[in-house]
Amino acid sequence: MKSRLVFRIAACLMIAVAFGAWSAEAATILKFSHTDQMQGARQAAAELFAKKVKEYTQGRYEVRVFCCSQLGNDPKNIEQLALGGIDFTVSSTGSYAPHVETLNLTMLPFLVDNYEQGWKLYDTSKWLKKQFDKAPAKGFRFLSTFEAGFRCMTTKDPLRTPEDAKGKKLRTFPNEMQRWTLEAVGFTVQIMPLPEVYLAIQQGTVSGQENPIDTIFSNKFYEVAPYVTLTKHVYSPIPLAISEKTWQKLSAADKVAVTKAAKEAADWSRKEIVATEDKQIKEMTAKGAKVTSPSLEPFRVAVQPVYAKAREKYGKADVDEFLADAEAVRKAPAKAPAKAAPKKK
């Protein structure tokens, strides 16, 4: 009797182990690669997205996040996305331009003045939607737009006006429109992968770099380039994209689940960037950074030739349609703050 009981218990344990192993194997692993640091908002949003995907697919899919350029820099990540080598990435809109060339125009300078305008532009621009709709034919599709912020300068020397940029070499990522803008300001441009930038500034290979505040803060660029100048020359959110090969393997229900997770993570990242930006600036200042908000008018004047060059290369129709969308957003009345609900008596 005792031996029979032991046998039954052993059999149950074997079934439980076998079922557990089958359950673990049943989850399909998806790879999410990006280039920002572990402590950045990009990583936190990616982890939230992973959590939501697992929840909304009832564990059928597990997203593993690889930060810090572990699987490649931004161009490599997007290339691998198109080939199906990775499943998700998130990067500046302009980084996708080698595959959808017109997305270079999203890097035009001074399109919007604040976050509310930027969100409305990305959420409502008909021109931008048409460009995003070209992506599936290139091997990936956009799910939502994570926030990164407005690009600002960090340099070894003060940057009060474009005159201070002359003779200085500034690092940026590989994007034509970005290069045109920085050269119009007066810089010589150096293209360089993000993980190499800190040392390059420290060694004097470049005089500084430009990125959104969260990226500047998480990579500690202010330590080697202490002059943080809030030029906000380009609004630079980071769309989340999925490999088209991965997308086509998902069931209809799982496509809905992944899209829902992507939108919720994007909404979180927008709120997070706005909520933490001032805190990050204060912390950088406390650690020795010299943060300034210069008059933007000289910078706006300096970059005017960029719009003409864009029309010449990409066509007047595309440039003017997108600029019209941006102008409409800038001219729209700002949202009034929500009123608190009246207290019940």
C-alpha cells in the first residue's frame, strides 16, 4: 500500500515537472534591442512593454530586452529588424530613414515648440501616417511612439550662439537632415555609435554631442561636456517597431495584445520624460553641469537653408505638407488644464 502511494506521488511529480517544462517551452521568446543605458527611460518603457505583452498574451510570448547596444547600434538593430533577426527595436524616427527615406523630414529643425505639440503632430499628421504606412513593405511596422524628448547640445565650451559652434566637431547619429542642421549651425559633424561618445569627448576627438536630456543624463555626457545648452533644435521621439516577419506570425488576438502593450508603454514613456526632465536637469546642475537656455532666434535663422535643401532633395510637395501639419499643430490653442471634479457635499 505504502509503495503504491509512493508510486502515485512520484507519478504526479513527474507529470507536474513535465507540464511545467512544457509550459516554459510554450512561451515564444521575442528579442527587443535598443541602444540606451539600463537606467534610461527607454529601458524602463521597454520593460513595461515586455511585461504587458506577457500579460496580454497570457504568457504565450515573452519579450527579452537587450539594452546598451548589446545586439548592435541603431542602424544595425533596424537592419536586423527588417531581416527578422530581432523582433522589436525603438529608435529616433530619423534612424529608420535608410529604409523609408522620407522619414528624414521628421528631423527638420524646430518643427514644434513643446511636448503637447509634438504628441499631436505624431498622433494626427496625415503626412506622417503615410510615411509610417510604407514601413511593412520594408520589413517592419510601427506600433507606437515612445518619447525621448527634444535634442539639446552638450559641449566642452559654452554655446551661446551659432558663432560659438564654428571650428567645433560635434557627434551625432547617421542622419542626413541632422547633419545638415548641425552644419548650418556651424559645427563639423562626426558620426559615431552612442557607446563610443563619452570616451571620444573625454579624449578630445569631438567637442561634444547632441541628444535628448534623458539620453544625456543616463549616459552622463555632462561629466565630460559640462555645457548643456537647451537648444531643443529637433523634436526626437522614438517609434517602437516590430519585424514584419514577427508580426505575420502573430494571431489576430495577439496582434491586438501586442499593439495594446505598445500604446500603453508609449503613453507611460511620454509621461515619464515630462515628469523627470526637470529633475534630471537639476541633478546634472548639482553635479557641475552648466545648463543654459539661449535665445533660439539666432539658431532658427542659421538653419533656414535646411528647409530649402530638403525641398530640393525630397520634393516641395512632401516638405510643405509636413511643414503645414506642424504649423497647424503649433497654431492650435493649447489644451486647458483639466478642472478638478467638484467635491461632494
